[in-house]
Amino acid sequence: MYIKIDKGALEKACKDIIESVLFCLPNAFKGTVYRISDPPGLIATRITSGVIDEERKTVSWGLPEMSDYNPPGKPWTEYRDEPDRPLEAMAWCVERQSSWTAEEPGNDTRSVRLQVEGIRTDFHHMEPVLIRKEDLFFVDEIMPNCPTNYEGETLWEWSRYIVVAVVKIHFRPYTIKIGGPETMVIKRVSHALGTVILSYQLRQKSLMKMRDLAADRLTSCNILADSLRNAITKAGLVFSLIKLELGFLRHQWEDIVLEGSDQKELKRNAVRALNETVRTIDGSPGGLGQELINMQDMFLELRMPPQQGENWVSMRIERKWIEFISKNEVEEKLEEAAFQHIEELKRSLSLGKDPLILAAYGEMPEGKKREWVDLIYSEMESVDFQFLDHVVRVIDDPLLNLPYKYKSKKSLLRLKALAEIIYRLEEDTNVVLTGVLNGNNGHKETMTLAASL
């Protein structure tokens, strides 16, 4: 095995991830994590499942359901895509390293129960947990051979990653959509789980190299490594979730202030025009042209603050357009139009604070509008508890008529409480680190190992 994780530690990591999702996404009610074993078997095994109660305070754990994925699990050859076999979402996630969303279970082409028994399942989203091949530790430094799909193609030959797990989250009916904000949260959480799993792998490699250290030094190292890993991983996850929630607030605000405005479809119209220009220049776009179209379509789903969004457009779209134009013969009129539409993309990021648009919205006093806009369009570099308290206070204003503002308020309060716990843990860890460094010179080696973990 190239990833060795204690069963209890793996189950705890999976439970932490599931709890984070269920407590932060109000419409999620169940979560499951499946372990994908080493090649060539790629056995998919359900590690744990958690269901949150109606009060959303307690999560119950266990594997009560009958499933082919309960231990000992299901080998790749039994769930991959094959003729005359029902298609499975697990096969899609593992082979393509891509997510699967059942936003309409009655039409889910990869629901085995729907295909075999005609029974629709829950609304859900499945996300693969990816780890870079170069970060893995292989016995004798040789990666095991990956299996093939039904057509004989080797899995992941084209990818820098391998799949080590799959996260599945169930939602209440019609509350999950392909590419929706909830899917972005699950993608971030899956990345965090990959980091945790990789941290165990790195610790194992380090322990092998330092097995001759004294027992007390090794014990100190493990305590510090666990504390650091948990704090850093969860702090980054919570910060990402806070930014995602602020993006959702901006989206709600823009929907109401742009209602009836001729600027409402500015972003979508600009993307449509840019895509059409790519096709005009290159009749059957592929390569760089297709990359441009993909990036422009992706921009429609992003909810970034203005400065971050402008940087994203400049790096991912504008630079590619410059390269695309340099490699093709483009009329001056088309070139000018393309860069005009790129500027419209940048401008669309700030429409919710445009003075003319704000002036036309008369449901709030000018001072309160300016206070709210300054908050939600600010650039956050780290978790700011006073800032979050300020946002929550303005959300409570009855004149702020956002459709999901109380959902956002609850999410922000929960995330703030979680961030406070994590930062206290970091402070305690720093105290321990200081004690180790001030002990004797030999403890510096322990510190180096802890930092590598």
C-alpha cells in the first residue's frame, strides 16, 4: 500500500469532514465517505456514514444499509462502465476524477436502483478526493500499475492525480444543482480530506526515516504534528467557506438591485459574445480556443470579490485572448470587440456597488446601502471576527431584503464559532512549540519533523 492509515484515524478524519459539511450546509442531511484502495484493485469501501437530526445538533453514525460498498467493498472490475451493466456514479468519479450531481434523481443516468428497480434515490453530490502522484510514498519508489477501463485504457495515465476516496452528500429535494455553491463547498471539503490523508502518508514516511529517535522526542513530534495539521487544515477550510458565504450574499444582493436593470445580463451577454467570437475566428475551436470557452463559461459560476475577480479574468481569460489573437488572423474590429467584452466581465464584478444602480434602488437609506456594499465587496485576507460580527448586524436590518439572508447569517455564525475554536488551538500549539524549542537543542529536530507534517 502507498497510503497507510490507521483504521480509527481514517474513520475520525472522515467523520470530521462529514460533520463540517452537515453543520455548514442546512439542506444536507447525510454524508458518506468511501475509501478507494490501491491499484490495481481500486476497491471502493464505505468507511462511515453520518445522518444529522432534525434539530441539526447531533450526527448519528453507522453503516445500517445493505450495500455492495460496505466492507469488504467492491473491486473496480465490478463497478466500472461495461456494456449491459448499469452505469454507476462511483465509476464516473473514480475513472474521470470528476464529480457527479443527482439534481433530478428521476433522470439520474448513473443511479443503479433507478436502472435496475425503477426506484429513484436521493438528491446528492459525489466528489472524488484527489492526491498528486508526486506527493505519494511508494514502496521501493515504484507506483503500482493502474487498472484499465473496459476499452483497455489505463486509468489516470493522463492525470497528475490519483483518487483515494469519494465523498457523497445527500440533500433535501431540489436544493442541489450542478455547479451550485453547495458543490463548491463539497469540493473544498474533499480537498481538505485529501490533505488530511496525505498528511498521514507524509507522517508515515517521516517516521520511517526517524524511527531511531528517542521515544519521548517521537511522542512530542506526533502531538505537535497532529495539532498543527488539524488547525491549519480546518482553518483554511473554514476561511474558504466564509468567503463562499460572502459570495452568496453578494449574489443575492446583485439579484435584487439589478432587477429591472439593463445591466442584469451584462456578464452572461459578455461571455456569450466572447464565445461566439472564438467560434468566428476558429470555426471548430479546439486547443486554446476551447480553453478560452471553458474559462469563460466557468466565470459565469464564480462569485468572487471585485479585485480577486479582476485578477482572475486578467490571468485566465485576458492573457489567453492575447495568445489566441497572436496565433490567428483576427480582424481589428473583432479584436477590439473581444477586449471590450473582457472589460465588461471585469465591470460585472462590481455592479452591485455601482453608484447609478445603487441610486435606483430605493428600498434602503443611502447610508445603510453604502455600509452594506462596503462590507460584502471588501477583500478578506484572513478571518476577521469583528468584520463577521458587523456583517451579521447588518443582515439583521429588516430593510435588507435578501431572500436567504437568515440562512447566510446562521452559516456565518457557525463558521465564526468554529474559526474561534481553531485559532485557540493554534495558540495552544504555539505555546507547546515554544516549550519544545526552549528545552534543548535536540528538540529542534522534533520541530523540523513537526513542520514537515
